[in-house]
Amino acid sequence: MHSRRNFIQTSAATAAALAWPFAGRAQQRNFDPRPGAWRTFEVTTRVDVMEPRGNTRLWLPIPSVNSDWQRSLESSYSSNGQVQMASDVHDGARMLYAEFDAAQAKPFVELTSRVQTRNRAEDWQQRAVARDDAATLKYWTRATALLPTDGIVHTTAMEATRGARTDEEKARRLYDWVVANTYREPKVRGCGEGDIKTMLETGNLGGKCADLNALFVGLCRSVGVPARDIYGLRLAPSAFGYRELGGNSASLKGAQHCRAEVFLQAHGWVAMDPADVAKVMRQETTEWLKTTRHPLVAPVSQALYGGWEGNWVAWNMAHDIALPHSKGPKLGFFMYPAGENAEGRFDSYSPDDFKYQITAREA
């Protein structure tokens, strides 16, 4: 399946917030990724099982997306276990599966994948009939365990899109709704759980990317607009100076990030990332910025409706994943290394306990 902009500091508080950590270069507040040259990265994930208990099984995501913004190339590995390439049968999520018997005292696996990425930015002035077969588009409006499309999800989407006639109008309304009504909650573990029904029912709309972008995707699907989450990893710092929109290549174990796409008839699959707008508002400075009109937020909010920066790799677009040979439950999504032993499933949101490390090197 598949620069820069000066701005006026209007108060001492705002000045202090914006000066940190960009003191001396506050004029660099543009965020405008445009398609251009490809970047090549080698991404390495290493897992060391420090205290094996019985048979151990590990699953590591491999880049599975090939498009006009990513090329997933070859992968190589080393291990002292039985290793094979595998994939999810429904959504094509590729993975490395490693199994170790109980006698292996220090199980390890190391996976290196090459990938090419580049920026995305939709040209809204260019319009053409985007073609994708009806069955594929219907698939991307389906409900999943984390993305129900009925009940409160459908009701919320209908209210948010009242009066909208076209798919573009609906997507714009829903993007704006997510940005206006949700917020980044730093205390959420990992990237969040993505349980959008519970978020809406409880009114607790704080979360991270797997929550906020999933909410956008689920709302789109519930009103018949094809949309999908794309699960991946930040690889390098942002070229535009935004600390929170990049990763430290030497240590990426907390750099997982999911994004979204929506299918529009006049444009095809279009990039979306309302969750990163919320991240900039909450975490880019010491001040919680409460409006998208803020000069630090405005360029991000504008650019992430239709684009994103290519310092990120997409693993897959999979939901409800039955890991091959696993004795545990399905995963809602597959963005982190996963593992299990005789005592059950490892905590993928705790890399220091699970003992995995992810790094990237740009060729």
C-alpha cells in the first residue's frame, strides 16, 4: 500500500519567554518548510534485554512508507537470537522480529534502516482531480479500536463542520477545532494512548501527538473525509530554530512523533499536524502561549496545515496490529519498539527500563 521574521516584544514577560532559548536570534521565527532536496538518514535501534525471563520476543519498526516525501530503503541487523523480517498483514507495517530462548543470557538486537526524507508543503493554488481507488479511500474512513466514527466522535465532528460543504472546508474546520480546543499535556506518558472517545466523553482534551492527531483523524473519518495517522520518529533538529520540532540525533529514544494526512479530492493526500501546533504553544518557551496569533505560533499553525518538515521518518500507518508470534494483545499503533517475555509485555514508554536506544546519522 501504498527567513526569518522580526517581531515586536510587547511585554517584559513575553520578551523573556521568547528570548529563551533563542537569545540573540529572536528574528529567526519563520517556519516555512518547502519541498526540495532529499535528505538521507541511517536510523539505528538497539535493544538489550538486561534480565531475560523465559523466552523473549522483540519487534522493532522499520520504515514502511514510500511516497513523494519519503523513500524507505534497505535495512540490516545483527543479533544473537533468531531474527526475521515480518509485516502487519492489514496495513503493511514492516518490522524486525527477534526471538530468544531462555538460555540466552544477554539477548540483543540492533537494526539499522536507511531512509530518504524531504519537506512537504501543499500548493493550494494547484488543483487537479486527485485519483485513488474507492476501496482505498473507504478503508481510510473505517473505524478502529482507538478511532470510533460514531457516537460522540460523529456528533462533535458534525458540530465542528456545520455549514461546511466541501472536503477542504471540513478538513480546515476540524484542524482549527483541534488546535482551538485541545492542548499539549506534558505529563502524559510517551505520545499518549490515542483513545479519542474517552477524551471527548470526559472533556479531557489534553494529550500528546497520538491523542491530538488521532482526534483530528477520527473526526475527519466520521464525516466521510479519508484520513490517517502516520507513526514515526524525529531524526534531527529543526532547520527553523524550533527546539520542540526536532530531535537530538545522538539520542532519539523519546523522539517518537505521529503526524496525519487527509485526502482531498482536488489535492490528494495532504500533510497535517495540529499536535505540533499545540506542542509549540505549550513547550517552546517557558510561557504557555494561548493563541495561534502569537508570532512564535502563527507560522507553525499555518505551515502544518498542508505541510511538515522532513527531519522525521514515517514508520507506518497501522492500527490494531497483531504482532506476529505475540502472546499479548493487539497494539493500537506501532511506533515504539515492543517486547515481551514470560511475564508479559514490556513497557514501550519506558526506554530506560526496556533498555533500548535509537540514534540517527545523516549521510
